[in-house]
Amino acid sequence: MIKPLQEMGKAVVFLGQAISRMRLTSLQFGETLRQIYYAGARSLVIIVTCGFFVGLVLTLQTYDTLTRFGAADAASTVLALSLFRELGPVLTAILFAGRAGTSITAEIGLMRATEQLDALDLMAIDPMERIVQPRLIAGLIAVPALVIIFNMMALLGGVFFAVFVMGNDPMSFWGNMQNSVELGRDFLHGLGKSIGFGFLAAWLAVYFGWSAKATSEGVALATTQTVIATAISVLVLDFVLSAFML
Amino acid sequence: MPDTHSQTAQPTIQFSDVSLTLGGRKILEKLDLAIPQGQVTAIMGPSGAGKTTLLRLITGQLKPDTGRVLVNGTAVNELSPKALNSYRKQLGVLLQNGALFTDLTCFDNVALPLREHTNLPESLIKNIVLLKLHTVGLRGAAHLYPRELSGGMNRRVAMARAMAMDPQLMLYDEPFAGLDPISMGISLRLIRQVNEALGMTSIVVTHDVHEVRQLAHQACIIANGHVIAFAPPETLQEDPEPLVQQFMQGLPDGPVAFHYPGPSLEADFLDGDQH
Amino acid sequence: MKSSNQIEITAGIFLALAIAALIFLALQATDRGVVSGGSYEISASFTNIGGLKPKAVVSLGGVSIGTVERIELDPISFEAKVFMQISNDYADLPEDTSASILTAGILGDQYVGLEPGGSPIVLEDGDQVLLTNSAMVLEQLITKYLLSGDAQE
Ligand SMILES: Nc1ncnc2c1ncn2[C@@H]1O[C@H](COP(=O)(O)OP(=O)(O)OP(=O)(O)O)[C@@H](O)[C@H]1O
Ligand SMILES: [Mg+2]
């Protein structure tokens, strides 16, 4: 019980350092953009495929269930609401941890192991500024972007199932959705959540890399910890945010 | 009345009464050492004696438990983070494994400190970088990534990077390990030349007893947490001290333990069946 | 390894893609019907609104033409006053339109159903619908049925 608490404390101290050393003049725009490419653009394939299939299977299941109550019309609403409010942000954040978070952790952990972080320090270049901050900001931007794309693909998956498998009218599918999904309460709240998740995922990935033991086991362990810690804390934060927003 | 000789010999780096414990082991014990300015000083000693640790004390990465590390009169271990940063800008360090940035080309590796700390135009930076790479014989490899080079070449690029800012103090951690005789000779002369041309102070950690003669103005041997000899390399050979003789002649047994401290042989082997 | 130019361009494309998807979702998947074309407000008083809630659908002939904006209780008459936003596409509702609170299916959501009359005068923003039918409350129906059954015996 003591150890996770201690680890949490260290992660918070680390974040405090990273943020307190942030200066507007030293923000690395080019490097941040590069990190958005590595963390975001390179996660597109997994996000697009997972999003499409989640939409497909979710529609299948809701159609099957709702037809029993004579409410099949509501399938598109159920799909959109569960995506925008919960599934999109949560699943994307967990996929992101597996795809991009692990590589951020491994990269920084190896930089620690091969003394690249020491070398930066010795050149009077702040590794927080050069390595940590661009990745934090990139996560903050990339995850919401991925969530939007995930939701989009899942809706397409839903439409695909409703129209081509069930033979429904696409207009009524969209129409029912439009009538009951609210921009602020559902869509934007989901987006707000995903910004929080993005920050969390990037923070944990960078932290575990930073604090990895400078050995191959150390890096391997840190990578695993990133996935576990992100998954757990995303779900906890999701509950907290949902409770506040509803 | 100070003459020129005693002026060059005034200490740049002074360890006074430095003790350090790492992982429960005493690495340095009440160590005193004065390294003169403008010269090449070799630091030798058996593996694990604390040579890298000594360099890390000079760079401020480690702080001694007791005692002070003075560089040009300022105590490195008492500097604020900000002051430490500006101190490090005048420092060139070659780490034991080179530590090049693997996502940057050789050119960008060497250019990094220049881009970060100066406002020089890119054309000038290009000239400086190519010049530095040329001196280590790797101008042609400027566009390559570190993983496309051998270990020895990596270290030479790292040397060029360490010299990029023309520092006043250069620290080399085993610059010759893994170099072929030709590159070794080149690196050796390079260290000496740069030292003389720029009037910098150089500290070279090395195991190589013979190279030290061509390289260093004086050599320092540390073992068991102390400085056991500090003299020009030519005179070390004649040092009567048994520790020094053991090291210079490469004898396995003597005052310096070849074995890492542990239980006695009997305890480990004869009672092996108890485990 | 890609050149840094290509990387930055790809990152830019990725972000542009996300923004396009954002705009698409914000416009296509959320409630814009009533809001987008403008709307006007009418109200109706009911003695009992049952389970009607704000955001419930207002429909005419089965087509959704607006939503319930808010519900207030008149402190004098103790009637529930329902305010509805009707899309401007349906601006010509006759003045003698009647409003009923209906239930979709037997256990479904309650909504306001409008029944147009024949008057040439149309409802304006802020007008009140005078002809109303309150919600049928299941318990009341059952009680009524049981009581009338008792009386017959
Ligand atoms: N972070 C640490 N924690 C615990 N012990 C350490 C740590 N760093 C170094 N040591 C110990 O300090 C001793 C000196 O290490 P150092 O790296 O200075 O040796 P060295 O003289 O440079 O050896 P080599 O020539 O093999 O590089 C070693 O015995 C090592 O076990
Ligand atoms: Mg060493």
C-alpha cells in the first residue's frame, strides 16, 4: 500500500518540476509537432480499426437488445451517447497507452540507460525542456484528436451495420441521433474528458520512462507499469469526471 | 614572486577532504587532489576504483558526503541549479559510452550545444561542426546516425560534440577504449593538441599505462578510495610504492584487490552445500 | 527514417483530419435541428403533465417539430405551464391548435402532441395554446376503470 502511494507522490513531484520549468520562450514547437506525429499520427491505424469495429459490434448488440423492447430506433442514440461520453475517450486512452505510451516510456528509459539524459544535463540543456515537455504537450493534443477520430470511425461502423446489414434508412439513423445527442452535455464533455485522459496518459508514460532503472529490466518494467497505471487511472478519473459532469 | 611555471601549475580543480559513499560502499575516503590548470592530467586506477565517480563530482552530478570540490575557486557542490548550468556551459564531457543522441545525425549531435547556447547563424554553425568532425576524422559521416557507426566512431563523434563549445575544462572518461591503434593515436594527439591550442585543462580517465606517457603531463592513480600516486608519468614507473608497482606492472595480487569484496573463498565454495 | 519535414507535414495532416472530424461530429451528430434554423416559443397549460420532462419531443402528426424548453407551475391556478421551442420551419400553426401529452408506446417517453385546428390566425412567438389535454396517468386510469367496474356490479 505504501509503495503505490510513494510512486504517486513521486509522479506528482515530477509533474510539478516539468510544469514549473516550462517557459513560453523555450517551448519546442518543432519537437512537439514531431511528437504529435510519433504519438498521434502513428497511432491512427489502431485507432481507426478499433473504432470501426467497436461501432460495428456496439450497434449489433444494441439493435439486438432494443428490438426486444420495440425501441430499435434508439440504437443510434445509444451508440452516439455511449461513444461520446464513455467509450471513445476511455478506449482511446487505453489504446494510446499501449501504442504510444509504451514507446514514450521505452524511449526515455533507454535515454536514461544510455546516459543521453546525463549528456543533456552536462551540456546545460534541460532534459525536462527538451524531452519531457514536448511529449506532455503532444499527448495533450494527440489524445483528443484520436478520440474524435475514434468516435467518427465508430459512428461510421454503426452506420455501416445499420444500413448495410439491417437495411435501415441512413437518414433516420442520423436523425434519431441528432435529436437526442447534445453538443455541450454529451459531445463537448466527452472531449473535455479526453483532454484529461491525454494529459494523464502522456504524464504517466513520461514519468515511468524518466524514473526507469537504467537497465534493460528497468525499462521493461517501466513499460509495463505505464500500461497498467494508465489503464487504472484513466478508469478512476473517468468515474470522477463523470460524477462531476452529470 | 610568481614565475610563469608556477602560474600554469596553480590548481584549477581541488578536492579537499572528499568522502563519498554509494550504495553502502565507501568509494572515496578523505581524498585530497589538486589538478593544475592548462595541463593534461591522467587519472588511472583499477576498475571500480571510482574514476568515473571522480568525474561526476567535478561535473556536479554527484555531491560529496563531506569535503569540497573546488573548480576555479568555486565549490561545485554548493552551486545553485542555475549556477550549475552556467558552469556546465564551460565544460566539455566525454561520457564513458559516448551517449550520442540516437535520433539525431552526427552533424546534429555536434551542432546541438551550439544551437542551444549560441545565436550563431546556421552557416557558421555548419562550418564549426564540420571542422570539429574533421578533426576526429568523421566529416564524411556527418549525415549518418549513431547506430550506423561503430562504437569507436561513436566515441569520436562524442569527442567532437564535447569540444563543440571550446570549453575551458575537458573531461574524458576512457576515450581510448574500443579504438583501433590508428584512431587511438589520432585521439591521443588530438587531446594533447586541443589542450595546448585552447589552453584548456584536460582530465583523461584511462587504464592504459603506456598511452599516458605520451598524453599526460602528470598522472594520478587512485585505489581504495585514496590517491596513491600523483606524479609525471615517467617517474611513476620508478615509484617504490607497492600499490603503484602492482598497477604499473599489471600484477593480479598485491595491495589492490582484484576481487570485489565479498565472503572469503572458503565461505563461498566449501560451504556451498548449505545453500 | 523520414525526414523531419515529412514528419511535420504528416503531423499537420493528422491534426487537420482530427479537426475535420470534430466539425463533422459537432454538426452532424448532435442536436442542431431546432437550433440551426431558428425557433419560436409557445406555451400550453396542463392540469397534469405526468412524466413530461424538458427536452421532450414536440410532435405534429408524428413528425418532430420542436422540444420542450422548460416547465413551470403557475402559482395561482396551480397548472403546469409547458414552454416549447418550435422550429421556424413550422411557423404557421393555427391559433386553435390543441396540445396533448402523449406516451410513446405503453411505457415509452412522454411527449407533447399538437393537433392543428382550422383557424386562419397563426400562433406567434410567446402565444399560448388554449386547448389542452392532460397526461393520462396510468394509476388514475386503472382506478377509474376499477371504480366503474364496481359500480356496474
Ligand atoms: N549509483 C551507484 N550506486 C551504488 N554504487 C555505485 C553507483 N555508481 C557507482 N557505484 C560503485 O562505485 C564504484 C566506482 O564506480 P566508478 O564507475 O567510479 O568506477 P570506475 O573507476 O570508473 O571503473 P571503470 O574503470 O570500470 O569505469 C564501483 O564499485 C561501483 O560499484
Ligand atoms: Mg568508469
